[in-house]
Amino acid sequence: MATGTKLFGSSIKRREDPRFITGKGIYTDDVKLPGTTCAAFVRSPHAHARIKSVNVVKTKASPGVVAVFTGRDLANAKVGGLPCGWLLPGIKLPPHPALAVETVRYVGDAVAVVIAESAFAAKDAAEKVEIQYEVLPAVTDGLSAVQQGAPTLHSDAPGNICFTWSIGDKEKTESAFRGATIVKQHLVNQRLIPNAMEPRASLASYEPATGDLTLWVTSQNPHVHRLLMAAFVLGIPEHKMRVIAPDVGGGFGSKIFVYPEEVVVAWASRQLGRPVKWTAERRESYMTDAHGRDHITDAEMGFSKDGKIIGLRVKTHANLGAYLSTFAPLIPTYLYGTLLSGLYAIPAIYCEVVGVFTNTTPVDAYRGAGRPEATYLLERLMDLGARARKTDPAEIRRKNFIPADKFPYQTPVALAYDSGNYGPALDRALSMADYRKLRAEQERLRREGRYLGIGFSTYIEACGPAPSQVAGALGAQAGLWESAHVRVHPTGKVTIYTGSHSHGQGHETTFTQIGADELGIPWEDVELVHGDTAAIPFGMGSYGSRSTAVGGSAIVMSLNKIKEKGRKIAAHLLEAAEGDVVFEDGKYFVRGAPSRAKTFQEVALMAYLAHNMPPGLEPGLEATSFFDPPNFTFPFGTHIAVAEVDPETGQVKIVRYVAVDDVGRVVNPMIVDGMVHGGIAQGVAQALWESGVYDSSGQLLTGTMMDYALPKADQLPFFETDRTETPSPVNPLGVKGAGETGTIASTAAVANAVMDALAPLGVSHIDLPLTPDRIWRAIRDAKKGGRA
Amino acid sequence: MNRAISVTVNGKTHKHEVEPRLLLVHYLRDVLNLTGTHVGCDTSQCGACTIIMNDMAVKCCTVLAVQANGSKILTIEGLAKDGQLHPIQEGFWEEHGLQCGFCTPGMIMQALQMLQRNPKPTDAEIRRGLEGNLCRCTGYHNIVKAIQYAAKKMARK
Amino acid sequence: MKISGEHQLKAPVEKAWKALTDPAILQKITPGCERLQPVGPDEFEATLKLGVALVKGTYKGKLALREKTPPESYRLVMEGSGAPGFVKGEATLRLREQEGGTLVSYEGDAQVGGAIASVGQRLMEGVARMVLSQFFRNLEKELGRKKEGKS
Ligand code: FES
Ligand code: FES
């Protein structure tokens, strides 16, 4: 344990920042290789069509063109389809070719690629590809797609059903509902488009002389990219492929997956013996980055007379888009259904999910991934329950919290919560918000005809995935541990290699804080290497708020091995028994005799000089570890949003936002706060602005930053944050993960605040996003209804 | 077809023959290899490409390289002087105004103009001033604080 | 996307009708029309170059004049595609005498796909209006020029 040391828990400034604030960061598109060719993709403008012909004669003759490839060319070369990394019983896995061969299934589906000497030449030539389509009827929403007579996307998935999955006890839930007060709600959790500010990009370089292929790619998990691409798509030996993810400009999930473009670029580079580069234009990002959410749900919650939840029943249609993205089946199932107990004691839960194919961009993990959907559902129902029972929303939540003395707690939906104490976070948030005063203020404003609302979201998150055995049993096609290699150099300087990969989280700072603390050496003496499969042992990457909990713990394991070997060397040098030697503040000494000490640096030097080593001990000082935690971690907290709604315009203003999170122990509070801010902003944006919209023919109507409403600085308040700290028992650092909490909690908090504001007007629910137009209509309809 | 241009970037004059349709941002990134200026969109919304051109903050994804002929340009690479960070850069570092760093160069250049025009902005004025710059990571909270930090520091000088 | 409107021409109905059904003139007055080649009775292949933001590009397609009722009305059916996407639609043109000239009214429905669709309908409508207004201005000029030529 790293308790009591100086760097753990301190907000030191980030080590990566100097390069970013001076414009010296190196993102994928910044990597330049001589002789690089540029790729441009020709994409389907139709949501669903048969490809009748592809004519590339004029394209090939276009100036500067190096090569043109179609889906047929890839198929003939035996390039595999894009793999799906998570399987469910009975799941349908229709093929997903990198370039469409016979049928296109969403607007943006790639049909051909043009590779040319410059980006201009490639784009000019791409315009000359002539494709004849036979347009087929399209379907875009998850409910319509399963109706009789809906157009079928894949012949091997009848009715467009990819899977039907359930969790919980159906009978028990049915019987629990008898005699309960039931609140019901139809909920749409709309489609979101990730919008990492750095567009996806890839650059592949093949060296014919050695047969080595190097791929620079915007990836959250370079090893996963390499494994899936080498073994399942390109069929090349894994050791002949190197994947480098340099600085990554945000991911939010969207850079986990293997996409057609990097497959094509890598393959083409091998064909041509030249580097090939592709960088998405933003409109391509909108069409092809995996989208998030998109659930249509019917949910019912039963309450007993005294206000206890006695059952929850959920049926969800999850829109998966046109093909299965890399981890698509996981998101609306194990990351959603298993979270439906929230932090409440609910005796009976049953959840059924239908995964549906539609003529839309594939859907996969987006910040929170399944857990925001579960939280939104639960927290809306809690508020509806509170309203039906005329109870205070804070109190109905508190009443249903799993009591602190009931841990470990087994939920009816598979998860076993290891630790938790939910009351203090709620109390802290209430006092920060000055709840009583807020309610009084709300009353006062209402008398003036102003509508202020207070919204709660008390949430739990399962993150830090792991454990591998469980993941395997649930369908994962990979383990979910993390690796770390620690190399001590002869001078006592240290390099840490981690399989996690930062796309903004500041690992170079946090992980070296851990390293310097454990070894008692200056922070400057520790360096982090990440994002390069040639340098690092196989690793699983960064997603699901797992980097510190899993990756950081692997580092601690390796550091412990280093310290132990160092102790052997030190004991030998001090001519003492190993058991008598202690290590403190970077020094080995015999217990009680700190004046005669060997520094970590001296020991490191001896490990490499090896002139005077304990008998039988190998020279060198490095260690590799793989950490596979016994369980997920469970961050939780209470968020309170205060919003004012203008009933004349439907405009919402967030007045205040209070967030109290418990993410376990915190290595760098400044970094954690930053992630919480960003997470809240994304969740608020889902509540109020963002929505990926298709028209009925499958055209993406929100395909640019003009049409898709990303949050701007003047729409958001400052966030008031605080923490409680319940250390996680499942890893040596006691950390839980903080990358997604904000997003998971905030959508529901804001939605509840708006509904609370509109309560006196008779509005109880509006589907997201709560745009002025929707709010205004709901108010008008409620008035009409009231009159009738 | 190519046209000759001469542009002074970060104090250094460059002469090149460029295609008339080449955007200034691609000229900076691909011809001059100044990759600190980023491209985040294709509709002039994100502001990742903001630079200072003839004392004005502009989104250089909407300027053709030929239009920049004869102009004086400052990019993020030219902001620190003699290894000394500009107070705005310092503010972003001190206040954790960046995470992935992709929006950061544009944010900083935009802030530079904002503080030149309004050395003592309110928080609300800063937020409004960032109207044309998107950040997906920070929720803007610490960006506003970073610019306030810089404003205070610059006022002391 | 629905689009409708009207335009007052100085020329008499007969003359306007002739111009509006003559492929050579149509090609001349349609902004960006590089080619309009007859491939059958009242059927043409067209190449159109349009340049507005993301909509910019070369479109190739077919055009047909159907249900011709000289000199009153016809239905224009078109279909074209290019790098930014595709356009499909039809419009009915009606000609009526008014104030010694001709009132041309049109009413149509167009479907767009690909990038053109994703830039949003509000932009598309602006583009369509711009193209149409230029079309009629050109037509006016063309009719005027003819008149001068004759006299
Ligand atoms: S690149 Fe987005 S505004 Fe210039
Ligand atoms: S720091 Fe990532 S977009 Fe602003």
C-alpha cells in the first residue's frame, strides 16, 4: 500500500502538458513518413442498397492515383471481415467486410478506396468512381426494425434480431408486482455521436525487406487493435505487426474498436510497399465512428406501501446499427442489465434486451456504455415514484439505499457489490446544495411564475473490468487484466511500461506518481511508456474507467517485485538477514539502523554491475506483472442539478451543479476533478442538446457540428465537486475509476431537474434531449390536457 | 496553376508555390510541418485550427493559403518566447485546462485575442469568447479558470 | 425536401414554353450544367457542377420531361449522383399567362442522400433557391437576347 507517502493524493501538474500547450504533441495525423500516399474512401450515400456495379476505370486514370481497391479486391485477397469481440448465446454474427461487396447497409458504409500521391488527388479520383446501386427500403429505429414486414438487413438475422438476452428472475418479479404501486414509463435513450475532437486516423507502413508492418492509429488499446487485425482480419503474424497509438485526442469509447479504414490502410500498405495514410474528415467521423446509446425501453417499478422498491421490470430494444461493432453486444447487456439494481435494495428484477440491426451507423461503447442508460432509467423511475407517492426525491432514494452493513451485497442481477456507504455522499451533496434553502427558493420563484427544478441522480457504476474469468464466462473473447513492466536502469532511473493507454487521462503523471512513491525516488526519475506494442507487453488498454484500478495495480505488482529483489541485494550488501531489511523513502536498511543504508540507486547499480550479488540471484532489475482483479470496482455518488426553465420558450438554464463522487482513493485529485467535469458536460449535453437523428430513409441529419449540438462553454456552469472515499478492496491501490462517473450520473440529474421544474405545469416526462421545442410542446400539451 | 506565396510564420518568412485550393491550415501542417495547429472539423465550428493572422484570431481551416500571401502569422509553436511559456500557456498548465490537448492550441490562441481585447474579462465573458471553440474533455470549467489565471498574471506585468 | 415557388417572366407563354423544353437552352440556363444530352424522346443525360460548401461536386444523372401538355405544364423527373451524394426528385412546372407575360409556378419534392443530406435541410433549401433564382435570371436573359436577336 502506498499510504502515507507524498505523491499519492497530490494534485501535481501534468507531465504531458508542456508538449500540448506548445503545440508539440504528436497525434496520428502529425506523423509524417517520406513517400506517404493518401487514402480516400468512397462511401454509400444510401442507407440500404444492392451494389450493381463499381466502375473504377476513370478513377485509375485520374492524375496521381496509385491504386484503387473495392470490396471484391479485399474479398479475393482473403481479407477477413471485422471481428466482434463479445459473444452472447444465440447471437447472430453477420459478416462485416471492411469494404462492402454486395450490399451497403448504412450511409457511410465504405465501398471502395482510392490511394493517391496526395489527399487532393485521392479525393478528386474518388469522385470518379461510378457505382450503380439498386436502392432498397431502409429501417432506422430499433422498434420498427423488428416489426413484421420491416426490411431485412442480414439474411442470417431474421427479423433483424441479433440477440435476445435477459437477466433476473421473471416469475419472482411478476409476483412482486402484485399489489404494488406501479410507475411505468416508456423511455427513449437517444443515439449519441462521440465527437472526440481528434478525428480518427491511421497510417500504415510496410517494410518489404523485413516483412514488418507498422500501424499508427488513434487507438485506446493498441494491443487489442494488433491482435484483432493481425489474427482475424489480415492474417499476418502478430509479431510482424507493430501498432503505435501516439497522443490520442480523446476517445470516449469511439477509439476502442477496429474500424474498416485502418484495416484497409494496413492491407493496402502491404500491397503497395508504401506508407498509406487516412485521416477522417469530421463528416466521416459523424457517419462512421461508432455511435452510442440508442435504446427504446419500457420500464416499470413497483413500490410497497411504505415506499420501498419491490420490483423492477425492463424491456429494451437496443439499436446496434448495421453491423456488430467490436464490443457492441456487451454494452446493452452486461454493462446495462447488471446495473439495474443501482444502489438500491431491489428484491426482484427482470430485464430483457433485444439487440436489433438497423440501417444506421454501428453502435458500441460511448462514455459510460450501458451504465448511463441503466442509471437514467432507474433515476427517472425513482422520481416518478417519488412524485406518485408525494415523497421527497432525496428521501425516497435514501430509504431504498442498500444499508451500509449489508456489504458485500449480492444484487438480483449478477453483480456482487464489495463495498459501499451511500448515505454520506447524499448528505454531503444535500449540504453543499443547501437543499432546504433551495426548496424554499423554488417555492418563492414559483409564486413569481418562475420554474426552478432540483434533480437528483444517485448512481452506481461497475468499472475497472476485469475479472477475466467472469468476462470469459459472459462471452468476452479476451481477458480483461492489465500488464505492467517496470525497468530499473543502472543509475536508478525507472521506466514503466503499461498496457493502458491515455487518450487524455494523464497516465504519464498519475502512473509515475505511483512509481516514484513506491520506490521513494524523485518523480522526475520515473518515465512512462505507453501506446506501442513493440515496447510493451501485451495489454488491454483504456476503457471502462479501468486504467488506474487495473493498469495502476499491475504497476504496483511489478514495483513490489522490484523492491523484493532489491531487498535481497541490499541485505547481501549490508550483510544482514533479508527479513531484517526494511525499505523506506528509497533506502534499504536494517530495522532500527537507518544510518547505515543502501539507497535504491546503489542497489540498482549493483544489480547491473553484479560484482557482489547474493549467490544464485540473477543480475538486472526489472519485473513484469499481469493484474487480474477479483471483481469490478463500484464507484457511486450523488449528483444534484438545479435548472431553471423558461415556460415561454422552453429554454433550460443549468443554475448549479453539485457532484459528490466516491471513486475510492485518488492518486491525483486535480486529474480526477477534471474528468468529472468533462463527464458531467457530456451527460448534461445528452439531457439537453445532443441527438443523432436519421430521417426515415436512413439519411443522417445530424452529420456536422452545425447540426449536432455539442456543448459550448457558455451553456455550462462551473461544477461544484467533492468526494467521499471508500477504498476499493479489490486492488492494492484502493482506487475505483473516475472516467465515466460524471456522464453516468448527470443525464438523469438534469432530466430530473427539468421535470421537477415543470411539475406545477403538469408535465411528468419528456424524452431526451430536452430541447426548447420539446419542452414548449409538452407544456402546451399539458395545458390542453388540463383544460379538456 | 500553382501560385507563389510568401508568408511570415512565427517570425520566419516562407516562400512556396501552392495549389490555389490548399487551405492555410494544411499549408501550416503539411508544408511547414507546424502540426500544433489542429483540424477538428470541416465546417468551421471547432476552433482547433485557430491561429493569429495579422493580429486577428482566425480559423485557418477557412482561409486559403493563397489568401494568406503577405500576412504575418502566429501559431501555437511561436507563442513561448525563449523557452518562457506565455501566461496563457502557463494558465492552462496550472489550472489543468486540458486533457487530451487536441483543442488546446486553438483555445490558447483564441484566449490570446480575447485577453488583448478585454484584459479583465468576467467568467461569463470568457465563456462567450470561447463560443467558437469546442472542447470535448474538460467541460470548460478549468479552461475558464486557466484564462482567468492568465488574465491576472498578465495584469501584474 | 419540398420546394415551390413562382417566377414572372416578361415573355409570352408560347415562347417561355419553347425555352423551357429546349435542351440546348436548358443546358445554357441551368447553373453549372455542363452537358445535357438527349438519350430518348424528352430524356436526357446530364452533368451538373454545383459548388456550395459540402455540396460541392459534379453530379451525373438522368432528366426526363413527362406528361407534357403544351404550353401549360410538364413534370420534370430527375435523378443524379456525385461524390457528395445523390439527388432524386420531381417537380411540376406550370405556365400561365399573366400581365402580358408568363407566370411560371413550380412545385416539387426532392430527396437527397449522403453528405448533402447530412449538411441539413436548411442549407439545402438555400442552395436550391439560389440555383433556381439563377436559373430564372438566366432564362430571362436568354429570352431577352432572343428577342433582340430577332428584331
Ligand atoms: S478545423 Fe474546426 S474550425 Fe477549423
Ligand atoms: S482537451 Fe480534449 S478536446 Fe479539449
